[in-house]
Amino acid sequence: MAAFFILAIFKLVGIFAQLFHKSFWSVVGTLVLFLVIAFIVFLVLTSLKDKEKNSTGRRKSGNGSFYLESTLFDKLRNKYEELAQQYISEKDYTRAAKVYMNLLQDNYRGAKTLEEGGLYNEAAVIYLKKLKNKSEAAHCYEKAKQFHKSIDLYKDLGQKEKVGDLYKQLNDVKNSNTYYQMVVDDYVNNDQMLKGSLIYRKKMEMPEKAQEILLKGWNENKDAFNCLNNYFVNINNVDELQVGIQDLYKNTPAEKKLIYLEAMKHEFKKDQKLQSVTRDIAYEIIAENADKNSSVVNELKYFNPSDEIILKDISRYKTGKNRIFRN
């Protein structure tokens, strides 16, 4: 109890000393918060003192001190938790955060409380200075619309795409595209052509570049089917798509034609105008591969969905009774 009063006096002196560099009302607020907490601690100490007197005869002196300290700690912690929750229920997030940080020594919950209360700048400072967490600080600065501060942190973290996103929100197209291009280059170097093409198309608004990178993936056999399929998906005009399918097939090497056949199954279903050209290409690929891989004739059914006889024809061919390609 004596130690409590000595510490309280030192704290009061410290609070009044803040008058030299803080506003009067700020000091008053801190003083009120301290008095409330001091009163709660005083009540807990008084209660524990009475309880200790009543149970002295039943407790060994060696274990009593440890038990008292543990009980005191738990009760104080619970009181502080209740106080913090009370402040939160009153939407006084600043005081709640102070309880978490100053009394419970929990800087993370203090920062999270400030963030939940919409005090993003204050939360960012705690994340950055107390917790050394640049990611959470950058996220808070972003919520606070402090984009330049957030950008600096994301640069340190190496999150290039996020930097590009924030520059784009600032309408700084030059810088946003610079960082997006870095992301694309990283994807291409890691053979992730599809992801690179999406950056070009969705974020940089460069559909031609997106198509170029998909063709690169197809030609270099890097996720070839997905690159080819997405290349066709990005052509919205049916007539252009029809020409594109024919032109690309002319330069397709034999070892990749079965992949092309798989893509034709998707294109066949898109539009009736595409059925003739995709069917012809499919027949040609199937004919070239049927001798060494008889199962490829099963693909005929995808290009003749309304032909009920095709399954019988396929079966006869596979059993060697008849070889047939229906036109």
C-alpha cells in the first residue's frame, strides 16, 4: 500500500509537469484517467489486504506472497480489461488504447483499437514506432488516404503492385505503370505469363501488350493451353477471332497440336460462326494423330454434339472395323 501511494505521488507530479508542453485540457484528461485507475487499484489492494488477513492461518508464508502477487496481477488485469471495454463501448477509442498500451502493455491491441475506431493515422504511428510493423502501418495510412506515406512503406516492403495501385489512385499514370511493369517483368521471368497479361489488361489498360505476352507464353510453351485459351477469350469480335484461330493454327508445330485441339473444343461452343473452322481444324489434328493415338478419335464427339451415330463410328474405328471421319 505504501509503495502504491509513493508511485501515485510520482505519477501526479509527472502529470502536472506536462502542463509545460501540453494543453490544459489534455493534462486534465490524463489526470482524470489516472485518478479513476488509481481508485480501482486502491479498492483492489484494500480487498486483497482484507482477504489476506482472513486466510493467513490457512496459508504457508512462502507460498502466500506468490499467491497474492498472482491474484493481484489477475485482478488488476481484469479491471483494466473491463475499463478498456467500457471506453470502447463509449466509443472513446483513444482512452481504450491508452489502457491497453500503458496499463496492459499491449501495444498491438492498442493499435488495433485505434484502427477499429477509425483513428488510422494514430494507429499507423503505433504500428510503425512501437511494433515495427510496416505492413500494418502502410495499410492504416492507406485507409487514412495518406497515400504517399503508404507508398513509401510499400516500397520498403517490395510490394510493387500495391505501389502501382496507390499511384493509380493518385492519377499518377507514369509512376503506376512503372511499378506495374516491374510486376509484369517479375511474372514473365517466373514463367507466369497469364498473371503478367492480366496486369497489362486490367491495371495498365494495354490489351495489345496483354495479347503479346499470351502469345509469348503459347510460343515458348509456358502454360501454353491457358495462354492460348485466354488469347482467344480476349478477342471479342467473332470475325476477328475466326481469322485469328486460322492464322495461329498455320504456325502451330506438330507437338503442340493436341493442345490446340483442346482449345478448339472451347471455341467451338462460343458461336455458331466458329463451328465450321474449329471443326475442320479438329478433324485435321485428329487425322494426323489417330494412327499413333487411337483414343484421340473420342474428341470427334465434341464437334458433332447432335450426331447420335458418331459414338458408334468412333467405336468401330477403335476396334479396327471401320475408320471414319464424318464431315
